[in-house]
Amino acid sequence: MEVTIGVQNVARELSVETDSSAEEVATAVEAAMTEGGVLRLVDTKGRTVLVPGRAVGWIQVGESEHGKVGFGAG
């Protein structure tokens, strides 16, 4: 699952590839934003990404695009 996070006052967005389901990501985002806590996601390589809940501007959750290689693929 690919998760893209827009952080307030930061020009670049964060992209995280995770094995978590869309429901698990949504639950983590909602908890971090309503409780003022930290959004914690673990990527596919086992690294932890932490974003303060109040700094999250937007989140996009979608399926990963595997297998696109070369010109005109897709």
C-alpha cells in the first residue's frame, strides 16, 4: 500500500510503501489527528516513519503500482 503524506509548511510530500491495509492506515491517521498524537507507519523495509498528528495536511492512500518499466508502460 502506498501512502503519501502532505505535511503542513513543508514543500515536499512523504511517500511511504507499507504492508498495512488501507483500513489500518486510516485508523492510525484518525487516531493521530483526533488525539493530537503521532502518526506512526512502518514501511516495507521495517523503518518507522513518525509524523506529528497536528502537522498532517493531507493523506492519500492507494494501491502500489508494481511492474511499470520503460517508456509507454501503463
